[in-house]
Amino acid sequence: MPASSSLTLSSLHAGYPGEEVLRGIDLTIDAGAAPLGLLGPSGSGKTTLLATLSGEHKPSSGRATWNGREVSKLRGKDRRQFRAAVRFVSQYAMNISDPRETVRSRLELAAKEARKGGRTHAVSPAELLESVGLEEHLMPRTMRTLSGGETQRVALATALATRPEILVLDEPLTAVDPNSRARIAATLAATIERLGIGTLIASHDIELLQKLCPQIAFLGEGRILAQGALGEVLSRTEHEQIRDLAEANPVAVQRYR
């Protein structure tokens, strides 16, 4: 895996006709770096930021690049390489078109695609399931018989199966039982570290970000208002949106300061 692989936003402005959503964002996700959390209130621009990182949304100014190349301009082979190296997993990530598709066939297909792209690793399908809190006995189950939380976790395991250099997760465990999230977060973090995957995790879940991400970037008012350990970020109450979040989560603030 290239140690220099990176996904970068530089002086990024992006939005829609008549509405600027992001105003001068600088952010970098490097392969092998510790996971970075992206925290912010609804409407802060997290969805636009992730869409710009993936190349689905074109910036109005500034750049979104993968290894120095603008992601919105990648075509053909370069685009396929980007999609293999940088995997995006949203809370609605799993499309199921074949009613006969099983968990095993989904993971085996991802592993086959990884081998074709030279992205093999020694982690077995069973270990990938374990890393997202699922047991091996689910392998023969058809995808359509899984719960929402199980489907969401198989989507994560599928992304890990291709051994991406960078993983971008949007609310990755929203459908998972809150009582299971701590255990899943711990095993997921260990797998990400073992495979050397640079990770950006966008979530409203302060507890999840604390468990997975040594560094947090707070997105508000279209800008990165603060970046650092969660306690440091929550202490920046001179910013109204951080103050509102801190006031809405007093237990978390007390715990992490």
C-alpha cells in the first residue's frame, strides 16, 4: 500500500446554486493514519463534504484530490482505481438486487475484486465479520433476511474485504443496537489499525467517535471550527454550534473534558 496515499480537501468551497455550504475547508486523510472523526450538527455540510471527497459533487473553488489528482476529474481506469483504493460506506450502503445473494457470496466477490486489483490480505471472511460484530454462522444467510443493523455491518465488512487505503464512513453504526456499539467499535478499530487503513468517520454519535477517533474535526458554519481530541473540541464553546452541542450532551462533555 503506498504510504503517500491521501485524500485531501484544500481551500475547498462547495455548495449549490444560491447557497454556499462549505467555505474554505482544509482536511487530509492519509493511509495508515489514526481515524479522524467528523462531528457537526445537522445541516452543517457533512453530506456535501463527503460527496465532494467522492467526486460526486464538484467544488466551486479549491480542490478535492486523491494523491494529487482531482477526484471529480478521474475517468476510466483512474476512476476504478480510486473506487478500489478509497471506499465510501454510508448508512444506506447495501443495495441488494439478487434475492439469492448470501453474506458469503457478497464477501467472496469483494475478495475476488480485491485480488484482481492486487489488493489482497490475509484476513478471512470470518475475521472480517468478527471485526464488525457478526458471527461466522451468518455466512449462508441471504442478504434479504438480515436485520438493518446486520446489513449495515456486512457493508462495512465488504468494504474492508477490498483492503482500501482509505475508508470514509457516514454514520456507520446507526442501525446497530446501542448496547453492541462499544464492542463493535473496538473490534473495528483494531482491524482498521491492523490493515493500515486511513479512516474518516462522520457521525452524530459522540460516544462512537470518542472510541474510534483520537482526533475530531468539528464542522459548523461551513468551516472546520475546531480540531483536536474530543475534550478539546467540546471546550471551544466560543463557537455557538459547539456550545449548543455541548449543552445538549452534558454527560459527554463532563466525561471527555
